[in-house]
Amino acid sequence: MSIIATIKDKIANAIDNLYQQKIAIHEIQINETKQEFNGDYTLVTFPLTKILRKKPDEIASELGAYLIKNDSLFVAYEVIKGFLNVTISPNYYFDFLKNNYLNQNLGFAAPNQKKVMIEYSSPNTNKPLHFGHLRNIFLGHSVAAIMKQAGYEIIKANLINDRGIHICKSMIAWQLFANGETPKEANMKGDHFVGRYYVMYNDEFKKQVKQLIEEGRSEEDAAKNAPIFIQAQQLLRQWEAGDQETILLWKRMNEWVYEGFYATYEKMGITFDKFYYESNTYLLGRDFVMKALANGVLFEKEDKSIWIDLQDEGLDQKLLLRGDGTSVYITQDIGTAVLKYNDYKMDTSVYVIGDEQNYHMQVLKLILQKMKEPCADGIYHLSYGMVELPSGRMKSREGTVVDADDMIDEMKAIAQKNTEELGKVQNFSEPQLAELYTQLGLGALKFYLLRVDPKKKMMFNPQESIDFHGFTGPFIQYGHTRICSILKKATIQNFEINQAIEMSLAEKNILKLVEQYPTVVEQAATEMNPSLIGNYVYQLVKQFNSFLVDHSILKAEQEDIMKFRLQLCMICKHIISNSLFLLGIDAPEQM
RNA sequence: GGUCCCGUAGUUCAAUGGAUAGAACGAAAGUUUCCUAAACUUUAGAUACAAGUUCGAUUCUUGUCGGGACUACCA
């Protein structure tokens, strides 16, 4: 049990004994004591005043005195303005460290029999990945790792949006402008190559629209009648009709894109257990829609289009099937949701999708609930904020994007530059150096995107490169290497301490954080929020660095103190490397 | 128009309704004969505005101002 839970328990007990009152655990509020006061944890007594009909200070004093007298866990208390600050016995932390410094499972929970699918990345196959996608990918990867460690069975899924008008746009542009050129001939990564034609499509489209408007057409009319748009639509119809030539081109161009994506995923250390392709699933939703229509959940309009009425839920009417019987976006999603459930029967199905689709996901869940599909209640939209540039949102169509591959390369280059300037890895071979640059570059990038609460939108300024100092990935990685360096130089084998030692405030502060690690992981899993891990591990490393300044480890005053500090190093090393792992970041041993 | 989200130091981010609102970058000053200075230590600097609920509000409610998303028979 965590120390906070223990304290709550003991206080509930004390209240029962002192005042003959049963109090629910959640009524007891424990905070960490602020730096400027004496103590480790603080009971806020205000909420108890109503129940106990006593003044805050009275409650605090009586409880404090009782705890000190009856429980060796507490060694001191102080009452300030209704707050009861208690000091935890160093022995508690001493024992905690003794029992856990070799525990490689600290922060791991037992399996909880819950199965969770996490869908993330889910790219369109018409353009390369950009910086915004990276937030999605790193988030999904990290949440999967965190939840797995918290005891869930995890399926990592990627739903590839490989069909639709946007793909046809790249296809038509390639047909018109490429002269049969391949990525190899252009010496480009496949996804970038295809993305180039997507941009060409949009340039041409704009040109044509402008011309039509000059000829006197309205803007809306021009957009609908631009020849290249008509051609793209024609390609989509041909694709849906199964036209050989169109399908072949589609397959060919998608292969180019996949090759590029897989290379990027591999570079970033991102993996999936299951791929779904929209080209396989886009027809599945129709049957469910028809079934629901028969059950009276949906209604049909005069033109045979099929709708759901969500006005009772505060939303609008929503189209599910066009009058001509073809699917729309949400029709596909209904089908895919059911398919996923049939494949895995998971308890929860997480969708890592930007908050621009909040409405869409709300509708999707509601529809499935109304259809009484068993997958419905497990649907959870892990909604994250967009990454914005100083100039506003990233939009592929408008070319205002920061490319993912470029970004990774740039981060590696910065890692290399910094490393060379510091000159601390002269013993490394070329491949080792290359690996280190990747670890540090990706570490900086991933941490940068994961340290912010996923729900919140975040700003990225490409003019200011991502830092390697302060609250960053490399700072954490550096903390890890310093510990590794010390442990490598330690000569003793036996870390058993003979006599209890007196620990300093700095040491106790580190142990306080160490003890909280399992709780932090659990909370990050419950909230699906990796930033909690990022913030936590940063605190820990900062405490540790500050401890290192005035505490000698290998030249400690006594052998027992050295052993104690080495134990401290070992447990911190585990937590730091494990925290980084949960964020998808490698922890090098030397940098 | 309707629905929803967001306004915290110069900048980027923290803060289950709790004490004197924390960090980082940037700015100013300092620390290395000693386990990695990618580090550490100081200093200056913020809750958009106005009411309300509360013992207590950055947090909850309402209004004002400012920003954003969604509201397609696009995906």
C-alpha cells in the first residue's frame, strides 16, 4: 500500500478511536507538505470540521498527538492554520529502500484481466507524417506501454485510411504530372514522393478554381467543377467499381507510401499488433445501418438517405447512408468498431484522435449505443489537442507543416553537435555514436511532445529548436547516465547495510518520490496521461542531481552510508529508465 | 447562429477546491584540484476582467473581453 493510502487509513482509525466516528477514506485529504513547513504529508482538516464539530486546529492537534503516541510511522507533527503536517519516520523509507532496491518490478502491477485496444497513428496514405501526427503516435505508444505495465492486456492497432477521394487526388496528380516517375527515380522516400503529388493536386485545383471564378462562376460552383476535381471523383468511382487499372495504380502508390511509413515507424521505435485497412472495412457499416433501420433506430428520408436523430441527446440529425446507398465516413467507422470488437472482444477500445473530432466520436458512440452493439460502451476517445505553429494550425493542404522525418533528422543533428562539443564519448564506435544520436534526438522530441497534458493544445515554434537542457528528455537521460557511471565504478558486491544510518533531508526527499512511483504509473494509466510520468521523472532527476552535488557516494563517510547511497542509485536508475521506457524513450548508459 | 474547449511570469508548460501559484527557456549573478558542469545555486518576473458560491477559488457558477475547434450526402 502506498504511504498516502496508509496515512489515510491510520487517520481514519485514529478518528474512530478518538471521536467514535466512522469516516470514509475519500473524505480524508492528504497533500504533500509544502517545502517551507516541517513535515512530509499534510492532513487538511477543514472538511472534517462539519463531521466532528470541532475547530480545525483542535482536530489537527488531537490527531497529531494521537498518531505520534500510537504509531511509530510518525515521528513528529506540527499544526499550522488548520493543517496537520506529519513527519514520516526515516525508518519507513529506509525499509522501503532495503526491500525494493533490487526490485525490477517496482511500478509494475499484476494483470487485471482487462483487455484494451488502442488505435493510434491511423494515417492517410496520401502524404507523409508531420509533427502533429507525431503527438498522436507517441501518445498512443506511451499510453499502451503505461497501461500494459499497469496490468492491462493491450492490442496496439493502426487503421490505415487507404481509400477515398484524398487518395484519388494524389493519384490523378501523378497520372497528369509524373510521366510515370517512381520514388526511386526521384530519389525520394515513397510517402514524401506521393505527398508531393497531393500538393501538386491542390496547386492545380486552386489554379483552376481561380480561372473559373474569373470566367464568372461562383466560388462554390468553381470548386465543384474544377476539371481536376472531376477527374479525381471519376477515379474514385472507378476504384469503387473495381476498375483494374485504377486499382493497380492505387496499390502501387499505397505501397510507396507504406514503405515510407514503415521506415519512419521503425526509426521511431513504434510498433503495432494489428493493422486495419479502410479499403477492407468501408463497406461493413452498411449492413449494420440497414439492420438498425429495420429495428426502428434510424429513419429514412424521401430520397432514400438514412439518418439518425440525436436531438434528444442535444445533437443534430446525422446522415449514415447516402440516398444512392453509398457509405459516408461514419458508416465506415461503425463497421470498423464492430469488426474490432468481433476480433478481440476487448473491454475498452481507445481511439487516439485529435480533439477536432470530438463531435464525430460522440456521435459514433451514441449511434452504436442506440444500435445496442456490444462494442458501444467500451469506446473511449482519447482526445488530444492540436499542435500549433506560431502561424496557426498545421495544414498539409496548405503546406504549413513541419515534416516528421525532417524533424527527426534535425534532432539527431543537434544531438550530434552537442555530443561532439562536450566530448564525453570518445570511447564510442561509429555505430554506437549513431545509436546515441538517435536515442538523444528522439528522446528530446518524444519528451517534448509527451510532457504536456494530452488534452491541451500545444505550441511548437520551429524557429526555436527543441532544447536539451532543463525540462527535457536529454536532461532525464543525462541523469540516468550519471547514475550508471557511479554504479559502474562501485567495487562492492554486497549492498546489505549493517547498521541503520542517518539519512539527510535530500536523501529522504528522493525516497519520498521513489515511494510514489507505483502510484504515479497507476494514475497515468487510469487517466491515459503520459505527462504525469514525464513530470514525475523530471522531479526525481532534479532531486537526484541536487543530491549529488553535496553527497559523495563512492567516498562516503562510512561504508554503510555508501551502501545506502548505492541502493538509492540503483532504485533511481530503475525508475528513471522505466519511466523513459514508458514514454518510448531509450536510456543510454553513457552520453 | 448553435455546441464545445482554452486565456497563468517575456516565452513554453505545472498546480485531486487548500497554506506565501511551481518549473524550464530567456535575462542577471555565481559554482569545477572531488563519482559526467547536457549539472548545481541565487535574483527579478504571472492567475485576461467583473461579480457569485465557499472557512478557503488558478480550479466551481454567471457575465464581459480575447483566441480556437466543431456544426459537409469530405475523410
